[in-house]
Amino acid sequence: MEDKKKRRNTAKQKNTVKQKNTAKRKRKRRNQQKTDVISITILIVAVCVFVFSLYQLAMLLVPYYFGGQEYDEVKKLVITTEKTEEGEEKFQVDFEALQAENSDTVAWIRFDEPAVISYPVVKGMDNDLYLTKTFSASDNKLGAIFMDYRNASSFSDRNTIIYGHNLKVGGEMFSQLNAYGDEAFYKEHPYFYIYTPDGKTRTYQVFVAGVVSDQAENYTLEFESDETYLAYLEACKNSSAYQTDASVGAGSSIVTLSTCTNVRDDERFIVQGVLVSEE
């Protein structure tokens, strides 16, 4: 009788243990299933975020890529170099071809360094059109290098302003203009050049470089007298990050190159050059 009782108790204990183990396995499976669901959900979310980020990056870079290609094609079409008798390379622009492409063409601007700054200059009916249109009038955030619409296309004003974007990616347009924030860079590359449809090459020496307000006096276009202009030039020199040996006076003609800093909306990085030769 006692043996039967023991056997029943043993069987009951085994059954209880078995039930507990079964319940434990079920709980483990449920927990594993929950963990798997969470992991899969996290993975799906991560993939979605990655795909969306990739899409956003593509949408950011594609316009720059195609805009850059467009300007490369323009350069191939209109730029030639030939050797002079002194063995130097002479940079030449086919303005007839440029103006056939865009009648708003007023010049070509070029730097030795940063060499990427070599673009046609256009002038629209206002200062908004070419913020989002390229030289070939494509809608593109690269925009174009453009002269202030209030300036004379002949560069005959005392101060001619030219604008270009500072892009957050890539190095096109005026993105590398801020290299002139470094005085050592200026000393190695003190000049830039502007070519015009009349066949002239104008050489400018940098005399101001630095960050200014978008409402700074540097953007003044009209001057009542020589004295007013001289005071303006002095104010410009005082706004520079460093002083250069360029000479400016009442008879000087200057060009102001302006771009964003991408730091503050109300700041601009400017380079101002004074005309030192015209050939």
C-alpha cells in the first residue's frame, strides 16, 4: 500500500516538474518571440531610416553633381588657352558662344587658386533669379555667379558686386572663396581676373577679405563725392581680417565678391579687389 502511495507521489511530482518545465519552455518561447518581434521591428525601422537618409543624401547631391557637370560643359565649350611668345599660357573666353547660350552674360571670373573659381558671370533683372538658376537657366541650387543688377555691366562703377553660393557640400561656385580668410593664402595668390566681352582682361588685387554683416557698408554702390568714396574704402579696409599692400584711392575701381558663411544667416564672407591692370 505504501509502495503504491510512494509511486503515486513520485508520479505526481514528476508530472508537476514536467508541467513546470513545459510552462517554463512556453514562457521562454513567448519571451523569445517578443524579443524577435522587437528585434525585427528595430531592424525594419533602422532600414527605413537608412533608406530615407540615403534618399535625402541623393536629393542633396544629385543637383550639385548635374550642376557641376553643366558648368564643366560650358568651360569646355568656351575656354581655350594658348602659349604666348614668353611661353606663358593665355586664358581666352569665347563670349560669342557664351552669349548665344545666355544673353545675360557680362563677364568671366577666374582665380589662379582656388582654381575651381572659374565661371561665367551673368546679370539678371533682379538679385533673385540666379540664386536658383544655373548659367544655362536650369533650376538648380548651385545657381550662378551673378553681378548685382544695379551695377553697370561694363564694370565702370566704383564698386561692382558679384554674388555666388557657398555650398554645404562640394566646392563649386564661391564655396572656396573663404580660403582668403587666411593671410598666408592671400600672399600666395593676391590676384583674380575678370574677362569681359570687349576683349579686356582686368586684374584685381585683393585688399579686403573677411566676415561682415549682410548690411555692411562694403555693399555700398553709390558715392556722393571722392571724400565719401575714400571714407568708404577706409571702412572696407578696417573690416578686413588682415591688411594688404594693395593701394586704393579716389580713382580706384573695385569689385566686391560676396558669399554666405553658412554660420549665421546675417553674415557674409567677402573678398574685395582693386583694379590694378586692364589689358
